Amino acid sequence: MNPPSMEKTTVEQISAPPIGEPAAVDVEYAWQGNNRVVLLENGEAYFPRVFEAMRQARTEILLETFIVFEDKVGNELQQVLIEAARRGVRVTVSFDGFGCGELSTGYLAALNEAGVHIQIFDPAPKHLGFRTNWFRRLHRKIVVVDGTIAFLGGINFSADHLADFGPEAKQDYSVEVQGPAVADIHHFALLQSGRPARAKYWWQRRRQRRSELAFSDHDGQVRLVYRDNGDHRTDIEEVYRQVLRSAQRRVVIANAYFFPGYRLLREIRNAARRGVAVRLILQGQPDMLVAKLAARMTYDYLLKSGVQIHEYCERPLHGKVALVDEDWCTVGSSNLDPLSLSMNLEANVLIRDRAFNRELFERLEDLSANHCKAMSPDKAPRGRVWHMTVGFLVFHFLRHFPAWAGWLPAHKPRLKAFIHPAGSDHHEPL
């Protein structure tokens, strides 16, 4: 048999017919207690833990990710998954068709031939050398191993999450969860992969639309929240707004792409006005200039109300974390921008744990005190008139873009199973 081609190609040329849209999940997961949660900062902490868990897997690995690159991290991921599949572990991976669109046929075929079940979310060919499937991405980063340990956050499988990548290495966070909440994350990941999962009973559905104040005083509480393009379009944003309204002492938000809607901006401003210490840690060295222009359009509005804004300037900030008071936190994949809040598929975990909150606060406190530049109303960068004009136009375009996109002809992203022709006789389609 000839070795698989390493040619860069589009997934449609080598994939099976569509599986269908990711399953609609009409469930709002409840708070689960008695969990162990561990903060993982950057690839140095994340990759060793997740790869070790995969190497210890006995029955199942479920993985969803936005980006995999064929670098030292992506290659190690490939090898770990191949080894797991060859020892009888059922491995199902879901790659986003945009973020993973440059993976070679050979990379995917090697996984496929080892028995890894590969799904591509909304693949599309390039047109005139450019990708056209920019929107409604599978942006989640979830790994569940044996249904007993889960990882969720903002870290992709790429070497640019490691410090030795250089000045473009990303600053980011993930969380490791063990305990009862893993069952919910596992249930969600199973449904999204198109595989059967236990039913959630009617009394478990739509029961979480109550205040975030309704919680146990015990530590180790974890709850999964997600955003889809069905019945859960605003769930993550609503959680942010609820906890901002209930904040009493402090709020710290570290977010890579910050241009939320007016209602969320208003809750941030209102919290600062009533005396809550509100701090935003945003990109000062962005990987996309448009993000910086849009974010800075909010500075005057927030700074004049007492919000502290710190720009992280050492390297690109990619984190999506927040904490409120001394016990509530969130870690996940969702930025506070129109793509994450209105279009992409996202997932965050909410955590009520004082020790975890304290650790995240200390990490962010060090980041803002030693590695950031503080903005002030009189010194906040405004740039030239044309910069302000462009920023104004960009901000309002991005704010309204999701609504405008809704007027376009319907496009429902789908999962496609990757089946390399050489391995099609032994691959089990999902």
C-alpha cells in the first residue's frame, strides 16, 4: 500500500457524507458538588496533564478542538491518540474545519488507519486561495478521558501555547475537572460527537435559569454552560450579566477579544459605580489589530465609571477567564466578542471554590501588576482621528454583524466523518 499523501487538501475530497448537525442539547446542566478542579496555565501545564491522562486511558477519549497544527504539540497529540486507539481505546475527535483546515491528508489518515474516529466540523474548500467558512465555528476545547477526567478551556493543540514559541506565544488557561461534574461534560461531548448518551429527564431541563446566587456554600461546585445556535444562544452571556449584578467586592475579567454587547458593558460599568473593584485584563499586543481597535472604543465609557483596565503587552493574551468576589470563577473557550457570544459553539465551566478562586486571582494579580500597562481616563490611548474613526466603525460593525449574518441564506454547519480511502474498509462511521 502506498503511504498516505502529505499533500494539503480539503477534507471534502476524502470524507464521508455528512453526519449531520451537532446534536441539539436541550439541557441546562446543574451545579455538581464535590469536584476537584485544577487550574492549568499555558501549554507548559496543560499539555503534560492532558497527554498523560490520554496515555492512561482504558476505554474512551473524546476530544473537541478548534485548532491542531502539525508542530511538536500536534504531532505528539497524533501519536498519543494512535497509541490509545491501537490498545483498544475508543477515540473520537472533532476538529473544526476552519481552525484545522490545513491539516494534511497524511496526518488525518494516520489517525484514521489506527482506528481513531475523526469528524470535521463544517469543512469547506478554499476559493482563490482563501477560506470562506469563517463563521459559526466549533470553538470549544474539551477533552474527556474514560468519563472520569475532563479538561476544558481556551488552549488549542499547537506549539504557540508554549513560551519557547517566542514573542507570539499565547497566554492562556484551562481547567482539569475530576468528580461528578465530569458526567455532565461527558454527556455533552457524547451528544456533540453524534454518539448516543443517556437521556436527561424532563425535570433536569431548563432548570438553571435562576440567579447565580442559588448555589451551595460548599467548595468544589462545578457547572457546565455552553453556547449553541439553538436554544442556548445567550447562556454564557447571561451568566456573566447575572454574576456582575450580584458582585459585592471584586471582579476580574481576563479576555482576549473584548467587545461585548451594550447590556454586558452596562453591567460591568454598573458594578464599578456601586463600589465593586472591577478590573479588565485585555490584549495590549493583539494577534489581530481589529480586536484592539474595537476594545479601545469601550475604554472611555468604562474608565470614567471606575473600571480598571490593564493591557497585557508581553505577548498575545488568549485567555477567557473571570472571577467574582472570593468564590466564583469561569474558565472556558468563550471570548466576550460577537463571534463567541453570538455565532460560535462555545463551552465554559463555572466554578465555586474558594481555593481555586484565590489561585486564579493571584495569577491574574501577578499578570496585571508585573506584566501589564494600566490605562487611565487621561492617558488611555486614543490614537489619531482616523484610528478613532476606524475603531468606531469596526466596533459597531462587529456589534451588528451577527444580526446581519442572520439575513443571509441559511447555512447549517455539519459534521463530516473523515474516511481515508485506504482505510475505508475498516473504519466505523459514526
